[in-house]
Amino acid sequence: MGRMATGVFTVDVEDWFHILDVPSTPPFEEWDRQPSRVEDAFRRMLDVFAEKDVRVTLFFLAWVARRFPALVREAVAAGHELASHGLRHELVYHIGRDRFLADIREARSILEDVSGVAVRGYRAPGFSVTPETPWFFEAVAEAGYTYDSSIFPGERGHGGWPGALPTPFRVATDAGTITEFPISLARMAGRDLYFFGGGYLRFFPYGLIRSKAQEVLAQDRPVVFYLHPREVDPDHPRLPMSAKRRFMSYTGLRTTEPKMRRLFDDLPMTTFGALLDAGTDDLPLQDLRPKTVRA
């Protein structure tokens, strides 16, 4: 297997009330008044990472980093990679280029000020990068990032970019080149599906998740896993939402930590930063810009 045949375990470090596209989610201006659960849940994850001796990539919401700077410093001191999840946790295709660029610039500044380390990676909330946001990669480069992990290379409820390469690739922009680490899809019943994070990881049985991960590794692709701290905190408060969203958000929470532990035992793990440092100049270039770029 090549250098890309590895798991990359990532955490989107948010609080329990940061669920997207739900009317009951509090607005940014009210976040400070919510009872937070992220400290204990995230430290629980850090304990597991230390026990299993793995390093992971942490996409910190800058609001969390600013409110709980000790969490960032503890994670960096433990050898984990710090990356950005933005500040206000807004879907990219809802906010437009200027607001998006301002948000991810401010987030990167907060994270670097809190941690004292350079932040190279970014992930959009909800993987909300679509053909309707063709300015995305240039804005990410303008904000000073060098890699991204926001592309879901298929159809998705919010987000999704069918036609994007399912393997790591590079995007050249006028502001610089961005290396993209897309979400890892695997084939089942004639469809490309995701098995490796969030509600998908909680819903599917562990044996199927491991089998599909091994299929991805056999294709010399990284298996990109993602979870949130709330997913190892089964007793966190619930937001009112539709039955479908409730199922995706809250089903199987007590299975998360046991599955995570088994993954660390069964699969090689690294960080996006380590893959970047190993060299990405040989990755293919993909032009995701349409003929006419709309702002």
C-alpha cells in the first residue's frame, strides 16, 4: 500500500448545541448563554487518544477555542494537530464569499493566538462546499490555509460535490494551491456511501465499518473518520428537531466510544498534517471552477 493508505481520525470540536440546519439551534449571539458540555466530552476523547497512543486532527470551532483555550493547549501539548472549523458554524452556501472569508480568517487568527502554533487546515461546517460555491478554494487560500477537508464527493443532504475526485487532490487558485482531502466514500449496493463518521459510524455495525475501511485502504486512499465531542457524551441535552434529524443526531451514542477504541486497535492512524508533510506535489490537479465564476 502507498502512503495514503491510512486512517485519518478527525474531530470537529463543537458543543452539543452546534447542530446545523435545525430551527432550534441557538444563534451565535446566544451561544455564551448555553450550558456547555464540550470540556468534559473532549477531555474524554483526549484520554482515549492517549491510551491508544494515536494522534488526530482537531478541527476546532474557534468559538470553543476562545471560550476554553486550555482545551486547545492541552491538545497541542499532547501532539495532536490543530485545524480550523471556522468561527460561527454557518453553512458555506448560505453566507457568500465575503462573509465566509472574514469568518475563516478570524477563526485562524483566534486559534493561532490561543495555541501559538500555525494552523494549516480547514473544514467547512456540514461539508457545505458545493458547485454553487466555486470561490471556496480561493477564499481558503486567501485566508492562509494550505489544505482543506470539506469535499463530500457525492450527493448529500447539505453540501456534496458530485464529480469531485474521491481521492486526495490539489486545487490551483490565484491565491495559492490547496490540497484537498475529501471525505471517504465506499461502494455498497451499487452506491457510494459514507460509513466512517457521525451518524453513519454510530448506525452501521462495526464489522461493516472496518470492512469498508479496508476496501478504501486497498485503493491507496486515506479513510477519513470524523466525530464530535457530543457523540461520546450520551447524556448531553437534546435539541428539538424532526424525527429524521433526531435519528441521525442521537441514535447509537453509546456505541461511539467502543467503536472508536476498536478502530484505533484495528487500523493505522495519522493526521492530515503528517500526510501533507510527506509531500503532495504528485497529487492530481482538479479544476472545480465552472466556466463563469459567480461571487
